[in-house]
Amino acid sequence: MRNTFGHIFTLTTFGESHGEAIGGVVDGMPAGIDIDLEFIQSELNRRRPGQSRITTDRNESDSVELLSGVFEGKSTGTPIGFIVRNSNQHSQDYENMRCLFRPSHADFTYYNKYGVRDHRGGGRSSARITISRCVAGALAKLALRQIGVTICAYTSQVADIALDKDYTRYDLSRIEDNIVRCPDQDKARQMESLIAEVKAEGDTVGGVITCVIKGCPAGLGEPEFGKLHADLGAAMLSINAAKGFEYGDGFDSILTRGSQQNDIFKACNGSAESPKTLTNHSGGIQGGISNGQDIFFRVAFKPVATLLKEQQTIDLEGNETTLKARGRHDPCVLPRAVPIVEAMAAITILDHYLIAKTVKIAP
């Protein structure tokens, strides 16, 4: 099982949904970076369960403990180990799933790969494992601050309730003003009502998260394998329930001609600033390498597989049966997935920055 992500800035994760703790080891963190523990905890709080009426009722504090790699408030350049303890497991809620496979969940595939599975909350396949990504992402954000890179994601669609795809039309500073994490307050209310309605029915719903990366320098990414957009896509598609990824104009670009799609450069006239373009259909990446413009992409998330209503399924012997899941589950992953998308984007961008630059980020 591959439990490590990244090349220079790497994250190795461990733990299960109903185990003692979730944790990880971050290696490659530049030395001398101010480690703001309150910021790291605030990123976990954005992901934590039980934060609103439209998320799972599981109540965890998700308090992070840094075990190594930090001295007198700064990173030392050595591995940063951390854990977040589980304290509110209701493992008995999953007993009726011990010998059954939930439709469209990882139960069947894990069992066929390993011959054993942890039926309690999905074990290693649970979205709770993304805690480790948020810790590593927060550390990456702290390092990226030093070079002026900022990352912001938001819910842009729930079912058929969608924002305009042009992120520049919205005030992204207002994302945290509502529990859906949507910058359009009217759309957010509609999304919240829909998610609450779906939750009351014991069903689930999916949607789209948009992410915008500002301040990324030109030159990150590799020209063949290791393209920046390919690694961002791999990062996003590794998140639980992610089903699709597109950057720039994505699939909509097929509706235009090259004369409409090309991003024309503005004259620099001797300016020390990086060249700009009149448009950004490319999403800040060309030829697999960042061009200095905003990087933006969209990630589609399916409805959560575990439903609190009866479904047809099979047991371990392949016999047909029915399952009505119990336990505490999100009716929609989007509000809590926003910080996870940001985290994986931060990890990927910092990793590529360190690949491109052989010197440390100066504190």
C-alpha cells in the first residue's frame, strides 16, 4: 500500500477511522519556517466533523500534537511527526456491516485486495484519514507564505445549484461566512437547504469544489512526466469521493477555437514584473509548467456512498441481501472537503517549488 505522497516535500500517513489515532510524518519541510500551531489547528477545525447541521454528527476535537521537527517555534528541517487522537468512535454502529459490502464503497475492493478489511467506518478507506493531509497542507501553506503563494478553495456547485465558473466574479474572502463554504451567500443558502433536505431523507448529494492558487512563480512543473497539472490532478483524485478534475477552461475549451482559446501576452515594456496575459484560459499552466498566472481548477465529488436507507447488496459469500447503514455520515462531503483540496494543492505546489529550487525558502 502506498502511503506516501510527494517527492521532496513528502507526507506519509497512518491510522484508521476507529483506531487510536490518525497521524503522519512530513519530511522535506524547509528549516527556519515559523510554525504557527494555532493556524494548523484552525485548518483542522475547518475539516473536523460535527461543525454544522449539514455534516456528520461525529464529535471530535481533532487536536493535533506535533511530536518532532519543531524547536522553539521553528521547523528544524527534520521530519515532523504528528498525531490526532480519535476519541468519539461508535464502532458498534458498524456491526451490521461486518459481513456485508456497502454499494460503491471501498469495502469490496479492499477485501479483494487484502483479504481482510476493517468494517468500522471503513478503516483506512475512511475520509477521516484526510486529517493527516490537512496537517501537512497547513505546514506547506506556512512555507508558501514566504514566497507569496496563497491557496483558496470553495464550494462552487451542489447538485444543480451552481456558481458561474469565473472565480474572479466572487469575493473569495467571504467563503467562511456560511457553513457550505460558498462565496455567493444566496447560492449558499440554497445549497444548505438542499443538503439538509437530503440528509433528512437519509440520502447524499455531490458537487464541485473550485480552487484558486495565486502568486505561484513561473517555472514549476516538468515538461514530460511530472507535469504540474498532472500532479495536481493526482493529488485531487486521491481525495475520498473525488470523481473528476479539470484545470483552466477544462472540458469547456472544446467549445472554442484556438483563436479564442490562446492566452495573448501583454507587452512588458522593460518591466521587472513577470509577463501577464490578457486571458487565462490555460489556468496558469502551459506545457505542464506554471506560467505565473493564477492557477485554477475544479474537482467533482460524488454523493457519499454510505446511505442511511435500505439498499440491495451482497455478503462475504456473494449472497444477495439488504443493508441499512447506521452510524454518523456526511450527506455531502463538499463543506469539509474544501480545506482538504487546499491542503493537497499546497503540498503539491511546495513540492514542485522545492524540486525547482535547490535552496531553502528563506524565513
